[in-house]
Amino acid sequence: MMQAIRSAFSRIKGRLFLSQWVGNFLLMLLAAGWLQVPDSHAWQFLFSILSGVLLVVAFLWLYSATFRHLLACVTRPPWFVSCLLLAAFVALWWLLQQPIAAGRAHEALFAGYWNSQSPRWLRYRLGYSSLVAWQERIYDCVQWLIVGLLLPLAVVTCACGLAGFRRAGLVYRRWLYWLCVLVCGFGGAAITWALADWTPAAGLVGQSFSIVARLGIAYTIDILLWCFLLALAALYLRDSADPAGTASR
């Protein structure tokens, strides 16, 4: 277990971390700016469409390049094929999120119904707010499990093409992989919310500097955890193509 964790961390080189840190930051900034583009004139609407397409292309190129960098393959698919495959996985991820989003929208309704139908002793121990909180945890867990399910498939197909599709199945057998998916997902969210909610006793300038520093630290930790998951998935995918490596871990 520790050998796999050390090997995954050793794969987080400067190129991987900086490309994810800078690339995702620029994409978020550009996306925020894109939402502010007016569309009252035809040329503004056209500019909004073209810039949106460029943002999507930049996202697909960033992650296709990252996946191809992480996983060495004998044959590579063309760049446009890698981007199209990644777009298909993003669309699949979005579709799988829709039932979860529908469940989140009805959390209060479900919690109220279960609370009214549960025995008195259970209502005393759980209550409405606890039922809502437990639904949130379950939905978060399902979301991260979906990410864990799609990530190896996206990495191996974008890097090696559809020929390496079956290699992802061996990653799913690694209990450490699923544990790391949940720990990184819940841990990153907990750290981010803890840093965002903490407000130091300082003046306006001090609080402004604090929020920038805290959000920067939270973002850096999230990117580091994300890079670790990418590296771990790539490590197991590499081992799945190498029987000697698989046997050694």
C-alpha cells in the first residue's frame, strides 16, 4: 500500500502539478469572464459562442495532454480523437450527475417525509437536519465513486485509444484506489470549506489578504489531491499492462 502511494506521489512532477494548477486556474478565470459577456448585439452573441467553443477546446486539450503525459503507450490515437473521447466521458459524467442533482433538489422533501414516518425514538436521535446531512454525504459519496469509475477509463482511452479500454477493469480491483478516491474527495472538500469559513480577527485589509491566501491554499491542496488521483490511476493502468509490475504491488 505505502509503496503504491509513494510511487504515485513520485509521479507528481513539476510539469503535472503546474499544468493542472495554472491550466485549471486560467480556465476558471476565462469561464468567469465568459459569463459576463453581453449578448445584446449579434456580434456579441457570435463572440460569446466562439469564445465558449474555444474554452471547451482548451479544457479538452489540457486534460488530453495530461492523460497522454501520464500514461506511456505503444501507439497513440490522434489528438482530435483523444479530445473527442474525453468529450464523450465528460458528457457521460454530466448525464450521471442528473439523478444526483434531482435527489439533491428534493432533500428537504425526503427528509421531512422520513422524519414524519420514523418512530419517535429515531426522530429524537436523528431529526430532520441529520437526515438532510446524511443525504448530502451519500450524494457526495456517489459523485466521487462516479469520478473514480470514469477516471481510469478516460485516462487510458485518451492516452492509448480504445484498445486499452479493458485495462481500466484491473484498476477497479484495487481497494486502495477506491479508498484514495473517497479520502481525496471528502478530504479536499472538508479542507476547502474549513479554510473558506474561517474568518480571522483582522481589519478589512487583513481579511482581504486572508481570504485570498486561504482560497489559494485550498485550491493548491485540491489540485495536489487531484494530481495524486491522476498519478495513482496512471500507475495502476501502467501496472495492468505489466504483469511483473502487477505482481509486485
